[in-house]
Amino acid sequence: MHNLSVECRPENEFRTNRMDNLKGTIRPMNQKLATLWLGAFFALAWLPFGQLPFMEDHWMKIGAYIAPFLLFMAFKARASSPSDGPLMTDSFVVACALAAAYLVHQVEEHWVDLLGRPYPLYELLNSLIAEAFGEEKYGVMTPRALFYVNAGTVWTLAFTAILASPKHVFPAVAMAGLMIVNGAAHIVVAVAQTSYNPGLATSIVLFLPLALAFYRALLGARGATPIMLGAGIAYGVVGHVVLFAGLFAANIFGLIPISLYYVILIAYGLLPLTLFRSQAAAAA
């Protein structure tokens, strides 16, 4: 019996190693397939197949239907590799969760808010612009501009964060920074106006808790520095400046075509891919 156990040990070790190797390939395969699927969806949203008028009015509804898939994708990936460390330092899972949270936030902002108002942010932003630039400027934040902003920067950044994880964590850091700045802006406006605004609830319940928990977890991870996290916040601040500056340049002052505005927004969504690459893998 003693000799038999000695002879079987190499086979048992081989089986164990084989299973470990198999588990190690499941998650990358799942991530690649899911990312390709998301890429195909975004391509269909952007390619000129004559669907732009439809997307202008319904992009936020499509995003709402994608959010559950993103959460399923995140937890499926996590289940295939349960020993990947603390959940909030798993940049792929967090990137999927951040994207899902932003899609839900866009429902409250652009589809229907908690007061039952349809397309509420369209009305709010145009009212604020009219107050600043005159009533004749009401409507410069067009449905197409809103689609360009959210598909151009937010969706591009979300897809980039998912695609780059876990090798490059900064796109997810930038996504969280954008959410912190956006959520804080909703709260500041609510306090200043002493009233609810579209997106406030999801900012408080989803944006700030999720993004700040991610930042806190990354501070304890090797390679994630305060400078990187500060850059994520700065990315969110500059993103909002680019959003409104580009809109004013295109739709108020006529300095650039709206198509160039869209290209700028997409480029800004891709920018985090080029930053902090040397620290990305270590932080992930």
C-alpha cells in the first residue's frame, strides 16, 4: 500500500496541476469572449447603418438592457477565479460594475427620473444654458449631442476599462474618477437648488460608494499610488470641461462641426489607455 501511494502521487500532482492550468484559462477566455461581444455592440451603435436617429432617442434604454449582462459577466469571471484577491481590487469585476452603475445612472438622467419625468436632463441642461446665454439658445444640448457625450466618452471609457483589465488598471481608475466628479456635481447642484435633480439618487447610492470603495482598495494594492488616483479625479474634472466646452464650441458659437466634437469625445474616452501603463499591471 505504501508503494502504491508513492506511485500515484505524480499522477495526482499532474491532475491537480492540469486542473489549475484549466482554471487559469477559463477566466481569460470568458473575458475575451465577453469583451468581443461588447465591442460588437458598441460598433453597431456607432457604425453608420442609418440607426442614428433611433439611437438619439433610445440609447439610454439600450444601455439599461446591457447593465444586467455586465453584472453577469463580472460575477461569472469572479466565480471562475475566486482566489484573485479582494473583490474591490479585481479591476475587471470593478470595471464591469462601474459600467453597469453608469448605465443605470443614465436611465435616471436621460430616460425617466424619480419624479416620473421623461428625458429629464435634456430639459434641465437646456434650461440652464438658456439662463446663461439667452432663451434663443434653448435646445443647443440636442438629443444627438447627449448621445455623442454618453456614447463618445462614457461608453468608450467603460469599454476601454473592461478591455484593458486586469493588465491596465488606470482606465477603470479614470472611470471611477469620472463617476466621483459627476456624482459630486449632482450633490452640489441639489444642495444649491435645495431640490432633487435627475441622476442624484444613483449618484448617492451607486456612484460615490462604488467608486470610493474601489479607490480605497487600490490604495492598499501594490503599484496604486495617490498620484494615480488623483489623476483619475483630474480626468473626471477635465472630462466635464471638455464636454461643455466642446458643446458650446459646436452648438453655440459654431466654431467646430458636431462631428469633430464626437471625435474629441471618443479620443478622450481612449486617453486613459496611454497613461500609467508602467504601474498598471502591478496595481491590478
